[in-house]
Amino acid sequence: MPTSDPSPNDIPIIDSHHHIWLLKDIPWLQGPTLPRIFGDYTTMKCDYTGEDYVHDLESHNVVKSVYVQANWANDKSLEEVQWVQSVADRIGYPHAVVGYADIAASNLGHLLDEQMKCKNFRGIRQQLHWHQNPQYRFASTPDLMKSKQWVNGFKEIAQRNLSFELQIFSNQMADGYDLLMQFPETQFILTHSGMLESTAPEDLNRWREGITKLAKCPNLFVKLSGFGTFEHQCEQHIWEPIVDEVIALFGANRCMFGSNFPVEKLWTTYSKMTAVIRQCLAKYPLSVQQTVLNGTAARVYKI
């Protein structure tokens, strides 16, 4: 007998962006709590294991996931990927791993080759986001991706057919566009939909201008993630306008959902988050919902 189409709430999810850790491995979670982009993170200063993550996603039909580097000490980049791979081997999650590398480092090629020995390893995130507000700033300079040494190092990423997670603010999107054009065969993923810091007209217009330009690059995909980073809440009225604009610019086949857990756990639950993303997508055809919730991530991360 023919089967009926799944209801929207039955569509499986691939979570394209989450973290796990042991507190002992994360220097920035140790010591005094400092002002950060996501507010007071005292409750994150503990282990968040693979088992903790799987417990959070229980009953939400999350069938696969992608781990993204969590800022271990810079000299522990290989150990981070190896540890996450060991977790995946033990419990079945995550299904893909994005590690860290200093792309300007002289030993980059060797590090990547060692990371690639882990079967779930897919690519690199080196956070490039820089903002006039020091609390939002991560990179030491806004134009690191323009330096000759960094661009030469990026060739090591491209030559190995690895992906790169592009995390930048709107004031860096013109430079991001130039980087994408220099490496048209490399797969880039824009983290947190370009990190819109506020919906004030000036900020919104700058983000809209930048992301419209980035959307012209067919090798760029986008994560519908991190929408609570600045608002510190998870609500449909906050997410939906951004979700709609990004899907309109990139098409569903370049968009994917990510939870950003456990960071977003500071202000929401996994249950609330999956409900909100499903609500945001409810007006779209089932094929679009399926693509955003699992299809794009499966294709991009080969899982």
C-alpha cells in the first residue's frame, strides 16, 4: 500500500552544530566568569558529555549530528578531534567532526593529515569574527583572512577537500566574499547565519547587504543556528524573519539547522528549540522542511 507523506513533526533532524566537552579540556570555561557574547555562562562550567547531548535530544527525532570545535588549548587540536571520534565510536554520536587549526601555522599540513585519520573528521573552524564591541570579539584583528600567510595556509584546506566554517560579522562579509571567490572549489559553511547582532536598522541593513553578497557564492552553505546568541532567548518571532530571509537568499538546498547546544541551553531547552525551528518552517512545503532539517547537512557533511 502507498505510504502517506510524513507530518512536519515527523521529519528527522540532523543537528549541524553542537559541542561536547570535558571541563578539564576547555581553558575558557575554567577560572573566573568573564563578559562574553552569550552572557553569564556559569551553568556551562561543567562537563557536557556525548551522553549528556544524546539525553538532551531524546524524543526529538534527531538522527545524526555534527560536532564543532569547542576551543580546547591551541596545541590540543589533534587530541580534540581524536577524543570526539572516540565518543562517536562509543555512542554513535556525533556523525561528523569539525576541528580547529590555526591556518597560519607552519605545521598546518601535518596537523590536518593527522586529523584526517579520524573517520568522522570533515573540516575546520577557526573563528574569525571580530567586532567593534570587545565583548563580541574573538579574532585579534578583523582582517585575518586577508593576510598572505593565512591565505597561503588555507590552500592546505583546499588541497585536502576539507570544508571551512566561516564565522564572521557583517562588517567582515566583504572580505569573506573575497575569500570564497579565491577558493571556489572549497565548501564553506556560514556559521549562525552571519551573526546578526541586533535588528536595529543600521545593523540589519549592514547584515542584509553583506549576506546578499555572500549568497552569490554557490560554494557557501548557511547554518540556521545561534539565533539566541544576542537575544538570549528562543522564540519564533525572533527566529522566523532571519530564517525566511536566509532561505530566500540561499534556497533550502544551502540551508541547515543547528542547535548550538549546550550554549543555547543557557536560555532554552532542546525541546523548545526544535519546536521553534519546526514552527518557522511550517509554512514551507514538506520538501523544503526536509531539506533544511536534514538533507543539506547530510549532503554537506557526507553523513
